Amino acid sequence: MAPILLLHSMYGLRPAVHAAADRLRAAGHDVHVPDLYDGRVVDDPEEGAAIKEEIGRDELLRRAVSAAAPHIGQGLVYAGFSLGGSIAQNLALADGKARGLLLLHGTSDLADDVSTELAVQLHVADPDTYEPVDWLNAWYLRMRRAGADVEVYRYGGAGHLYTDPDLDDYDAEAAERTWAIAEDFLDDL
């Protein structure tokens, strides 16, 4: 199995990210979980956004690239939660050896000239305040046009970060369905 780089959300490297990594490790995956926020963890979205802005998108990408670098030759699977999904998408599309892309609660824009054959799976709340339906539909079409093999799973009534049991968004049923589907996806890469 390909190693997985799992990137945290704007809340930082929370216990839910470690739990997700442990779950994937128990299923036989080699999972790497970098801390892009240097130990800062928050429960409030405004505080998380402030840390993200303070560090800056370019620096977050640089930190993620540095975390990926030791594993690139092995054909990484990039994965991430919300902000981490956005960063994972950018890294995966730039890595010609990437094996797959697992997005949990987040996407990123695509360059017009992007081309990829990646297997991509997105799990997202429906509706999601950070990933509006119009955006997701356009994202899906652009990913398909780029050549990606894309699957999108939407979870009605779930909150944005519905896989984190320590946040108000948590939805146990949606989280369990997400992980069951994601594990099958990762096993097939």
C-alpha cells in the first residue's frame, strides 16, 4: 500500500486527526501526519482562520511539501481535512507519482491547464457552508475535465467537519460511512 500524507484542518492537529491516522494504520496503511501549525490547536473557526492567515498559504504549502518530500518516491496518497484537503489537492496535482487523493470536507481551485489521472474521492456535508453546491459542481466538472477519476459523497444534514467528535459538527453515522468508503478507496490504490 502507498503511504498516506494526512493533513489537518484550520483547527490544527486535533485528536480527531490522530484518531483517523490510527484507524488507517490499523487497516494496514502507513500514515504520516505533519503538524503545519507548530503545535497550535483551536476549537473556534475564527481562531483557526487567524492562525492560517498568520502563517500564510505559501508557508503552509511549503511546510506540507517538506513533510511530503521524504515519501514522494513511494507514490504518496494525499489526504486532508478541510484546509488540509485543499493543500493535499494542490500537492497531489503537482506530484506526478501521486497514487490518489482523499478529500474530507475541502477542495481547492484548479488551474485551467491541469491534467491528471488521479483517483480522487471527496466526502462533504450537504449543504456545506465552506463548499457550496455550485462550487462543488464546478469543481467536479473541472476535475473530470482534467482527467481525474472522481467520486463525490455528500452527507445530508452533517456539519462541515462532521468526522471530528470533539466539534459541534460531529455526525457519528456520517463519519462511520465516510471512513468505511474511504478505507475501501485507499485499499484499492
